[in-house]
Amino acid sequence: MVEGTYTKERRMTFNETKSARRHDTDLDQPVPKNEYRLQDCILQNLGVGIVSQFPVDYMHLTLLALVRKIGRMGCYILKLLRFRFDVQ
């Protein structure tokens, strides 16, 4: 299990970059009680490989992260503009 650390900007970072690749059989193994998964996934009953058969898509990898950053930049710029005009 990989543990992350929080930065000053309240972001989670994972310093360990070498981790084991996930496989379909990883989800079939029983999980210890201290893990995050509370129950089995209902998609396991479909009989397809959850890790190998579902693609990793461009939207979730790239676009959502960019939209999040642009939104945060916009909020930061609005705060600066409000402060600048309120001071005068």
C-alpha cells in the first residue's frame, strides 16, 4: 500500500513511483479489514477483466486535471482583482 503526504497547498503527493501493476486477479483476492474497499464491486459479476478490459481514456487523464487547474487559477485571479479594487 502506498501512503501519501500532504503539502502546504493541501495537495496529496505520492513520493513512491515504483509500485506494482494492477491485474484482474488483484480484485478477486480477499482484502484485509484495514483496507479502503468495504465490499466487492458488482462489476466483478460481469465476467470481464476490470483492469485489463476498461480503457484509460484521455478525458480522465488529462482534460479533467486541466479544467481543475484552470478553475483554481481563475479563482485566484478573481481574489487578486477583488483585493486590488477593494483597497482603493
